[in-house]
Amino acid sequence: MASYGLKRILGLRSAVIINLGAIIGAGIFVIIGIAAGMAGPAIIISIFVSAVIAIFTGLSFSEIAQHISKEGGVYEYAKESFAPSAGFVGGTMWTFSNMIAISAVSLSMGSYINALFHLHVNLIVFGIPVIIMFAILNMLGIKNSAKTLSILVGVNVIILIIFVVSGLFYFKYADFSNFAPHGFTGVMEGSALIFFAFTGFSRITTVGDEVKNPEKNIPKAIIIPITCKHSCCGVIKKWKIK
């Protein structure tokens, strides 16, 4: 009788790419600008605080991933650690949070298109096709998704490098004179908002049954992207703060 099930076809590189694809995107381009408006030059502290929280959260995920490598991520972790009801609550919250994140990212793309081509089209017109396109891509299989994400992550990294290099010509120490215009509250608000840009580091846990040697590769795939994200946020803050 034929055996059906998921195949472990994702190595460490593909696992890292999947997580990078989830966290290097609209958040790093859009959120940090809004957060800078809240925290001012103190956005440096906001990035550090959110990075520390993300790292500890990621370490928690990676520790659990060493013992539970099933497909399902948050749902399986809560179910195995506590009870099926905890898995239901955790899985439901994770699903709804991703629905909100997907909506925010797709609408952000629409705003980029409007700004680039000087259009005034409803953002939903762009957002819905983007969601459908990536849904179809995911339906074609995890391997195709990983290959596509490799290209998208590469493009994003190139764009970030161009922004950083260009921004260095506009860097001024005078921009840091009023370091925290909105005080501690602004710094914490900025940190909370930036944390949204860090989310996605647990994405690989939802496809745990398709990762080779999951006990080792999933924890690594969680920590590596968080470190990369912190580095990217740290450099682009210089050209975002005016």
C-alpha cells in the first residue's frame, strides 16, 4: 500500500530563507519609519529592546523545536506542552495574527505601487491579487515556495544595501541632537511597533515535518534570521532618521 505524508526536503539554507522571507519585507521598509516618528533618534534603543525580546522569544521556540518537530508550530507546541485546548487557543491566535499581518503587508505593497506610479487606486485592488498569487505559490509545494523566497530575499537585501549606501551620504550627527523627543513612552511605543517587523522567525515551525534534521536545523533557522534582522534594522536607521 502506498505511503502518503510530507517529505523532509528542506535543508538548513531553505529553512533560513523561509524565515528570512517572513521577516525581511514590508516591516523593515515601513514600520521602522513610523517607529522613528514615535521614538526619534532613540529608535536605536527601540530596535535593541525589540531585538532582545525577539531573541528570547526565538530561543524559546528553538528550545521547544528540539523536542517537538511536528508540523503545526504554535498549535503543536502548546498542545504538547500543556493541553489540546491550549493548542487550539494558541493556533487560533497565531492564525488570526498572520491574517492581519498578511493584510498589512499586501496593502503596503499597494501603497508602494500607488506612490511609485503616482496612482490613487484603492489598496485592496492590489492587495487581494497579491494574496491570491502567493496562496497559489504555496499550494504548488514548499520547495517552489523556498526557491521563490530565495529570489525575493535576495532582491530585498540588494535594495537594503542600495538604501544604506545612499543614506550614508546624508548622515549627520546633528540629527541626534534631540535624541528622545517623546521620552520613554515614545521609545517603548517604537519598540512595540518594531517587534512587528521581527515577527516571522517562527514561520519554519509550521512546516517542521518538511525540514531535514529538524531538531538541529529548526533552532538554527530561527536564530539566524533574527540576528540578520537586527543588523539590517541597525544600519537602515541612519537614513530613516531625519
